[in-house]
Amino acid sequence: MKRTGRSDDKDEYRNEHASYITKYPYHNHNQTIFPKDIFVNGIYLYCSIDDLFQWRSVSKQWSRWWIDDMTYICLSYQYYNNEIYNITDKTVSLLTNLTSIDLDRNNNITDQSISSLTKLIYINLSYNNKISDDAIAQLTRLTEIELKGNSIITYQSISLLTNLTSINLCYNENITDLPLLTHLTFIDLSKNHKICGNIISKLTTLLRLDITLNNIIKNDDITNLTNLTELNLQFNKNITDEGILCLTNLTELSLQFNQNITDEGILYLTCLKYLNLCHNNIITPHGISHLTNITYLNIANNTNFDENDSSQLTKIMKLDTSLK
């Protein structure tokens, strides 16, 4: 994300209010911020969003730097307690240049403000029970939508999002059908038991597919997805060697806790660069001996391997053998 404004002005503000500074971890970073922090454009602001709007009314400079240029805001209850900031529809509706918004588990923001954010290209509505089809139908520029555990959004609005390239339907029990999204390159169907395989088989533009713990998708549903470059089969019990033999463009394959795929299944996947065999006791050293393009190999908790078994894979840059 692009940062706007000048760091020296921001540092000056921070130093002036040093008594309020605290430590708060976020995404494995330990950054110095105020208790009323907000994550905007990929960085922390040393203030609350209420402060921002006070600045807007008295300072054109702050307005230009932090309000009018704001393109990303995280209002997720997973990371923030929004009651602290009292961020409401009135506030969000003023952020007319937003292109990304995270409303994971957020119960404050409603259709009233979201429907006006027509520049959005990314929205996270995971476990969100406030935003409806009426608002999403207005966001026709969307290219990415997260609907993990969402029970509100339906096929009705998704069918209007013809620019979608990515959709997350993990744990989603509400959407049972998908339109033919001709630009879709990624779909997460992990732990999804509603989307039928015949729908997926038509999405031939897919590059990335996650069917972790999915008991619906079968071999025949993915054999023609020959453009796939990334496939996640963690804990998957349906897909067998037959399902992946033709997916020769795969560069990333996760077989963590997978007991179905054997050495024969990966025989022709010579483009693989990333292979996760953590807790996998089916694939053997013989099975990977010809996968000479692998740069990352995870053999943690795998009784078939030791570190010497990967010595013939000369391109490996990372070998993960840690216990997990």
C-alpha cells in the first residue's frame, strides 16, 4: 500500500504525544502506536480515526494526506475493538476513495455506507451479518471478496460481480451455486460442503484452488483445470492420483495430512517448486526424486524422510523439518 504524507510530520506528532504511546503486536510486528490506533494503507496511524476527521476540519494538509488519499481501512473485530473508535456509517461514507475494506466480524457498518463506496475492489465480509446483497450489488468493480462463514450474501449479488478474480467461500453454507465467473483465478472451498463439483469444473480460468477438508469436490471435477498452478489438498480424502495427474502446470502443492496422493500422483508434476508433505506418510523420497525444480520442501513430522533424502534436489532453498 502506498503511504502518503511526510514521516517527519508524523514523527513530530508522535513525539508530542509520547505519554500515550504503547506497545501493541499486530501480524507479528511490534510497533509503537497509540491505544486508539488504526491500520490504514498498510501502516499504522498514531491516532484515532476521530482525530483524523478533526484534522480534516481544521487542516487541509491532514485532509489531503490521511483522509482523501485513504484507500485501505481495517475495521475487523479480529484485530480491533471498533467500539473504542465508535466508527460508524457516517464516518465510513466519507472515505470515498477506499479501494479495500476489511469488515471481518464487524457489526457496526451497514449497507448505508458500503453501497456508496463504489471504488472498492476488495472487501472482507467474513462472519459479517450486516452487509447484504443490496450493498454488494452496487460494488461492480470488486475483484476480490472474502465470504468465509458469511450467512447473508447470496448468489443474487455474486452473479453481478463479473470482474471477480478471487472469492473465499471457506465455511460458507449460504452460497450453493456460482455464475460462470470468467475472470476467476482463485477460489477457496476449504471446509465448504455446498458448492458442487460440476460448478468448479467449468471454472477453467482458475490458477489457485483450495479444497482443504472438502468432501464434495471429486477427481472428475478438477481434471480439466489444467491452468492450475496452486492446489491445496490438506486433509482432503476425495482427490486421488487420478485427479492431479493432468495438472502438470502446478508449481505449489500442499499435501499436509493427506493420505490419498501417492508417488504415482506427483510423477508428472515436474514444475513443482513448493511441496508441503508435513504429516504425510504416503509420499516417499523416491516419489520426489525427479522433482528437480523444487525450492521449498516441508517434510516436518514425516516418517518417510530425513534431511539427506532431499540432497538430490539441488534447487532447494528452504527445507522445513520442524515439528508441528
